[in-house]
Amino acid sequence: MLKPEQEASLRLAEFNSRRFFLRQCTLGLGGIALGGLLGCGGELATSPQTPTTATLGPLDLAPHARRVIYLHMAGAPSQLETFDYKPDLIKLHGKDCPPSLLDGKRFAFIQGTPKMLGPQANFAQHGESRAWVSDLLPHFSTVVDEVAFLRAVHTEEFNHAPAQLLMHTGSPRLGRPAMGSWVTYGLGSDNENLPGFIVLTSGGREPSAGKKLWSSGFLPSIEQGVQCRTEGDPILYLSDPNHMSRDLRGKSIEAINRINRQQHKELGDPETLTRIAQYEMAFKMQVSVPEVMDISKEPAHIHEMYGTEPGRASFANNCLMARRLAEADVRFIQLYDWGWDMHGTSRDTSLGEGLADKCRAIDRPMTALLRDLKQRGLLEDTLVVWGGEFGRTPMQENRGGTTNPFLGRDHHGEAFTMWMAGGGIRGGASYGQTDAIGYAGVNERAHIHDVQATILNRLGLDHEKLTYPFQGRNFRLTDVAGEAITPLFG
């Protein structure tokens, strides 16, 4: 048995060995190198507001938008009951689905031979663009000339969580940064008192992929999205505890950050600067967040326009809040509305009353958001995006031949509809076309990575240049694909 001094000598020898250095210290060196690249040293330790913004130099492209409002309908609304009118489906309704639409394809629930399912809504053309919109969205039909439709978006994923991750992080697997995190990393924030990336949810639940949809992944943690609530305190634990004055809170944060700065001076870890910035941002948010998120101060005609009710958790309230956050120069505002998974297993998930209820909940507020942004001069430099994570099949869902009085459609990645407005997007445009039954795109198809590249482009960011070194290679939001959809540009 070795004596204590011999064990200590062996441990010291291992610590000083090349093998130990290579095995244990590479990440530390990476952190030091990254800290140097990001300017995390010297004077920055006493001014940590921007320790993690990408050092990209001038914007790669001419920016047309300063901010993004992304409206994600979690669960995937049916394009065949909203924006993609297919009269041929009416003729095919109730007939057996042709085997050619099923062979070699993957579906979530379809088994056996399903029946074709005609549109469960009536359509009409609207505006000078003559865009087809269903009667489930009567308010939105009045603003179609403000938006550009992408009618043949496609994805490889057909389950909710992986498809949502692909849409918002560029990968169906966990661990990648959210789009909003990439944007704030690349551009920083225009408001020193609010986070650059704010998330609002409605529908009673979070999306299937959960909070990973607004995670910063391997980017510095200060870039992660901050989730705010529409009822109660906007952010949990935002208020000071009893007997804690703001002056005392400020002094306590100042003392904590003195310790953090000393730690950064000794260890050089850039995440220490992130921690400092987070403490200081949290202190500022105690004043700024309640002010900007108090929609009760809005005049009555604005509440009427949006259909808002202060104090409730609703998509309408979130849309109004999104406009207020845009006015406050928040860079990326993400709205998730849960409840669009229309399988037809019950009234609430049917293409009848269930879909009608969901459309009714978003129709007025998202229309009001576009009108309100425009009347305030904000739509010109705000990019608004709407869509789900995939589309729906033109055949009825069939779970082993069981009958169900409610109608539903299965998950489908071959084709679905999204729209964009503002931020240099050409209003009234339409890109892409699906076949006669809405099963697949036949021209101008757009992949998820193309959508992401387009969003970054409108902000002045080249999706191929916005990269971050991680695990030995440079990563980007669009992985190794994607191309901006330039025909949409005004």
C-alpha cells in the first residue's frame, strides 16, 4: 500500500502529464480562446452587458427588419382547412385512398386503407392578390395583401417534438440553440433593460418539445429565451421578497458580482461574465418587465381590436403584448399557441368544432397585430412569421379501421403553408404550389432551413456566416443547407 505522500506524488504526476492535459483541459482552453474572441477580458469584466454577442463586424447583408415576431401554432394546423384550397378533394371525399399515396410513406397513425377527406371549410378569394382563405379566418382574409404565403413548405419530421425542434433550432435532436438565441447572439439587443429573446405561450400547455425550443443550447446561456406569463407576475420570482428594498437588492447584486468578477479574473471563464450580465439584467427587468407587459394600460379600442382581456392567459393577450415588446425593441418575440393537433378523436380535436374554435381564438388577434404594427409604423421593420411544425394529410386518419364520429387528419411533412409579413417581405406574394389534392409540393418547395435562412436574411444576417464553434466544428442554425427565398422580397 502506498504511503500518503506517494499517492500525492502520483496524483501530481498525473495532473502534470500530457495525457491529463489533453483529456481534461481542452474545454478550458476552448473557453479561454472563445473568451478572447468575444472580448471577454480586461475592461469587459467591469462592463458585462455584451460579453457574448457574436463579433461579426458589420452586418453581412442590408437589414430590412430589426425584430421578429414568430407565431407558432403548436400541433400543426391543417393547411387544407385554412389556406390551401383543393376543390378536387371535394370530388374524392369518402373514396379509398390510392395505394400510391401510402406505399413507402411514414405516418403517425394511418393504418389500413383510409378514406380521402374533402375540405371541412368553405373557401373564397380575397384582396387584390386573390389569395384563398377559408371562412374559419374571416378577419385575416381582410389583410391577405399584407402577407406572403409559402404554400409548399416541407420537413422530414412527422412527430411533434422533433418537428418543432427542427423548425426552431434547425435540428430534430436536443442540444441546438433556438432561432431566437442565434438572432440575439448575432445582433445583440436594442434594449438594455429587457432580454433580446422573449417567449409567450398560450393554449393551456407548452409545445411538445417544451422549453428546449427556447434554449440557448451550446451558445452562451445569456442568449436563451426568457419565458413570460400573461397572468400573475410576468416572470416567476421577479418581485423582491418581503422586507427586501430595491436599494438592498441592488447592493446584494453588486456584492455578488464583485465576487463573480474576481472569479473571472482568476479563471477566465466567459460564462462568469454571462452570470454577471444575467444578474444585472434581472435587476433591470424588475422595473422594465411589469411596465411593458401591463396591457391594462391600453385604450379600450385596442382591446376591442385584439379581443383581449387583461389578466387572462390567451393568444390575444400575447399578440398585444408582442406589439408592446416590439415597441420596446425586443429583438425576437416568440409566441407558441398549443392545441392544433387535430386528430379527430374528440370534439376538441376535430376538424369541425375543434378547429373552428382554435381559428376563432387566433383570427382577430393576429389580424389586429398586423394592423396595429402597420398603423404605428412598425410593420416595415418587424418580420411577422406564422406556421406550424408540419402539415396534414388529404386522407382521413385511420387507426386500424376504427370508426369515429369526429374527422381528423394525420401528420404530414410533404407540404404545408406558412406566411410572412413586414420586414421587407412583399405583401400579396405567393411562393410554392402543391398538387391537386395538397399532398406534396410540385414547384417552388421550401424546406425548413430555407425558411430559417430567409428570416436571418431579413435581419441582415447571412445564415452561412452566422456560426459558432462547438465540439470541433462550426455550427449554424441551418446546419449545412438552406437558401433564402428571394422571390418573397419586396
